Amino acid sequence: MAGAPTCTSCNLERTLISIRPGRNRHDVRAYECPACHDVFRLVIQREPLVSDDLIDVVFDSPALKAGTR
Ligand SMILES: [Zn+2]
């Protein structure tokens, strides 16, 4: 994993203080600087943990549908 973002004012690594679920499988992570307490929010794509999406892709595949006819 990539490291936490750095506070450009203090040159310190920020601390992850919260992760909130966002839209479209994105999470909003809040990083706080331990020195000046400036909060920096970062929107990142959630990592796929379940393979259900892969199954959907297979069933939506036009090549599969064409093969049944
Ligand atoms: Zn700072």
C-alpha cells in the first residue's frame, strides 16, 4: 500500500483518522497532520473483495449470449 499523504507545511506523515464510504465504490479517507491538525481528504476506489462483479461481467457478455442462439 502507498503511504499516507504528507503535510506540506510540517513535512510530517499524516495519520488516517477516518474512512467513510462514498459513491460508486469509493471511500473517502481523512488524514490529519499530527502537528497542525490540518485534515486532508482523499477519495480512493475501494478494492474489490468479492468476486460477484466478475460473475456479472460474464453474464453480461454479448459473446456468451450469442453462443446460446
Ligand atoms: Zn501539518
